[in-house]
Amino acid sequence: MDSNKNDKDNIAFNTPFEIGLRALVIISAIEPKGIDVERLLIYDYFIIHSGDVEKGPPSIHPNLPYRSSQLLIRRKVLQKGLNLMYSKSLLDIVYDSSGISFRASKLTKPFLALFNSTYLEKLKDNAQWVIEKFSSYSDDDLRDYVESNLIEWGGEFKYEFLFGGEEE
């Protein structure tokens, strides 16, 4: 390893790979259904910050100030993570009349089975909880729930809503 590299170059937190891996956990748990990028973005927040939801399991990641801003800034990284996982055939992209959705491929579950970590097991448990809690919410209801709680989830200012963000 190059000892001249800056420490920030070695951070693996919220990289496209990590977010892509979490997306695979969610996609695997929701199988055989698919999930669009908007709901995937929200579910990703909920699986790591589950304690932000009333009666949710403890959060996996710390409750840092401004953590709700992750919903705003993570979209591009999530898209890169999905592209990475798709390039390795770890998920399928479905284009149909309802839009674009992501689904488990035949390799999703075998790939996830290769990992043996407490972190991944907690992600799987939280993904199952999130799906049970929010799958009955319409897209509008889910959006309203998120909007009404953003300030409480570590934010200190009013956001422009996250769903109109720029795409790369």
C-alpha cells in the first residue's frame, strides 16, 4: 500500500461498493419483487438508521448530526453502486410500464452468502424489518413520512425535497 496516500483515500464508508452491497441486501430481501431507486434510497437510510423510526430496531450507524442529509447526497453514489453491482451481474434492471426497477439476479443470494459478518447480518435483519414496516406505504405516503421527519433525523434546516435530484 502506498504510505503517501491520504487517509481519506482509504475510507470505505458509503462508497459505491458499500452502498451497492446494502442495495443487494434490500433487493434480496424484497425478492421476487423489484424496487425503484427512490424507495431503495429511503430503505437504505432506514436499514442503517432504523432507530430514527418509532419502535425501530437500534441503528447500525451512529446518529450523527445532519445524518438525514444522507438522503440528499447519497443518490449519485447509490446509482454508482447499482451500476457496479449490475456490471458484475449481481442484480437485474427491469424496464417496464411502471419505470425502472432493480431485482435480484440468480447471483444475488449466493454472493451475499459469501460474507460472514455481524454487520451484514444486522443489515439483513433491518432490511426485513424495513420491508415489513414500509412495503404497504404508497410512494406518496413514504415520501410524506420522510419529509415530515427529516428535521428530527439530525437535520437543522428545511430541505428541498430529495426526489428531484440531479442524475449522473
